[in-house]
Amino acid sequence: MAHYAWVDSNNNVVNVSVVKNENNMKDGVEDTATGAAYLAEVHKEKDFVKNGGTFIKTSINTKNNQHSAGGTPLRGNYAQPGGTYDPVLDQFRNPKPFASWT
């Protein structure tokens, strides 16, 4: 299973979806573009997609740029609704627990 963040045109994480392996593979190999295209097709009628939203792979095993199983961390943190995506750093940032936090 693969996880994809729904990222709107302002780089806000709206939601996270899980994609079955068979919808995330191309020629028997895991392929991020295939998983993102699958979600875009499934959700093509939603305003999110119509307004420029995109799907970006995230790893449930990544937190504070560390992989919990010793693997390679993916994009800094597991994406969470309310968080943001930094396209320059290619990282997800968690939502602030309080509005006053920077």
C-alpha cells in the first residue's frame, strides 16, 4: 500500500489517501506517477482536482526526516491534513498544534 497526500494549489495538505499496490504499479514495479494518476482519475470530478490539486506520495514511516524502520525517509514527514508541502525542500510540514507556534 502507498500513501498519497492531496495537496492543493496553495501547497496545503487537504487529505491523505491509501492506494492499493495494484493501482500503484507499472510493469510490476512501484511507480509514483501511476499511483498519482490513478487518484486523479478516481477523483476527477472533485473540486480539488478541478482547481489544480495534486497527489504527492508520502511515507507513513517517516517522521522528523527519520524512517522508523531504518529505511530512507521520504519528504521529511508523513503528510497530515492541515499541514503543508514545501516544494523547494520537497518536504511535508506538520500542522501547528497552536496558531501562535512558528
